[in-house]
Amino acid sequence: MDPDLVLTVGQQAMQVMVLLAAPLLGSALLVGLLIGMLQAATQINELTLSFIPKLMAVAAVLMVGGPWMLRLIVDYTRQLIESLPTLVG
């Protein structure tokens, strides 16, 4: 197995991982920022206040983007399994 090939497969895996994680992390970040600004404006210092809205936002993103995420990971896995003979041999 060629080192360049290993780096290519690793790079593709990292790209898929970033594509899968970005919507979830972005929505949690955006909701956390909005809740943080609301807490700063109202001077409410409750740490658990932002947990439920973040959880709901991540669940909504999973419901909306879940089929796309599943299709992305299945396509990548299928491509990786189909390329196993060329990777090993």
C-alpha cells in the first residue's frame, strides 16, 4: 500500500467527517451564541438554560439533514469497500 494512497484515503475520511459534523456543530454554536447573548442582556446566569435549546436545534438539524448525512456516509463507505481490491493489491 502506497503512502500517498493512505494519505488520500485519510484525507477523504476527514472531509466526510467534517461534512457530517459541521451542520450539527454549527447549529449548536449558533443557538449557544444566541442564548448567551440573551443571558448577558437579561443577566440570567443559569448554565443549564442553553442545554435544551441546543439539544432541540441539533435534533432539528438531524431530522432535516439526516437523510443527506446518511447518504453521504453510505456512499463513502460503499466507495471505500469497492476500492479495497485496489488498495490492498
